[in-house]
Amino acid sequence: PAGGASLGLCSTRGAQEGINKPVIDRIIRVDHAGEYGANRIYAGQMAVLGRSSVGPIIQQMWDQEKDHLKKFNELMIAYRVRPTVLLPFWNVAGFVLGAGSALLGRKGAMACTVAVEESISDHYNNQIRTLMEEDPEKYKELLQVIKQFRDDEREHHDIGLEHDAEATPAYSVLKTAIQLGCKAAIFLSERI
């Protein structure tokens, strides 16, 4: 698993009694959708920049996102959560965003990474607060997963900054547009 944390399902099945099912369904559904979308973004970036000097860096971040998606696939089964019906849309939209940002060059791809990963780490922080208010002991395992993945997303954000994301032409406009898209994707994926 990402970050070397033990994120097994051993206690998840037994912990379903007494959970706030609507809250957990929303969290797992949207996080699965987000990790799915992130995988598609990195796939798009690799399609354009995979053979460039930044290809190995993008691949490293994508490999972590693959681990995240695998874990949320497992959690969806364990908690019996249906995926968002928007997955086919996120499949295309994620790839287009990744490839489109990569067509702006290395800096454009990194600007996309900064925008998306900042949005996702903020979103994970909101979920952590929600679960802590609900019952930190009851949701201990899920909290561990979300905290680890949040830390991975922050690392990706920082990698983007280290690789000149802010030097992208119209960086603030691009970042704002991508983050508005992320907020819309989060809102819709939680509900649909």
C-alpha cells in the first residue's frame, strides 16, 4: 500500500454495525470516483509526456494513485457502496484533463497536478473532520486510509510546485478553473 501503511480489511467487515451508512457511502463513493479520476488524469499525462524527462515523476505519482484506487475498490465491496454513475464521464474527462494539461508542457502538467491534489487533500481533510466528529474509534481504519492518502496527495502537490507548476502561463486562471471542476466533480460524485 501507499506509504507502507497497513491498510487491510480485517476489521472493516465487523465494524459495519452502528456505522452512519449514508455518511460512509458518500465518503467511499466520492473518494473512489476521485481516485479513479486521478488515475485517468495521470494516464492522460503519461500518454503525452511519458517519454519525456518528467515521465518517471508522473509515473511515480500515478503508481500511488493506482494503490489508492485499489484500496477504494476494496472498501466499496467491504462496505457495499455503489460507485457513482458518473464513472464513464470521469473516465473521459480525467484523461482529457491530463492530456490537455500535458500538451501545455511539463509545467502545464504540474500545474494540473498542483490544482487537483490541493483540492483533493482539502477534501480529505474535510472528511477527516467529519469522521472525527462522528466517532474516531469506530472509523479508525477508514481514518487511517484517508490520512495516508491525503499525505500522498500533499506530496504530489509539492512535487508539482518543485517542478515549476507556477511558471505555467496563466497559472492562477488554470488552477482556479481546474479546482472549480474538482469541486463540481466532488459535489456530483457524492450524490449521483
